[in-house]
Amino acid sequence: MLQRTATLVADCHRRAAESAQSAKNAHNVSEREFYLDVERRWLYLANSYELTDRVTSVSNELDRHYSKRK
């Protein structure tokens, strides 16, 4: 799962960077705001993937720990 998550996170960051570049190249304020919002959403998704992966790792570790105690 870690490798898949890393790939997804990297893709989100790449797309966020593309959106940031599009914002820089925007022709007007509303277009710029649109691309900045898209950038924020890609970064939010990347953070969500990372958090989900960390929670899953902790949960799996707790499962292993408690299964040894039985």
C-alpha cells in the first residue's frame, strides 16, 4: 500500500504544480482563482492519502500487537 500511496501522492503534487502554473498564466482574476482552488484541492487530496496511509499503518500495527497477546 505504501508504494501505491506514494505514487498517488506524487501524482497529486504534480497536478497541483500544474494548476499553480496555470494560475500564474491565467488571463484574469477569476481564472487565476479557479486554478488556485484546483491546486488546493489536489494538495488536500494528497494530504488525505497520506493521512489514510498513516492511520492504516497504525491500525495494522495495533492489530499485530494485540494478536500476539492472545
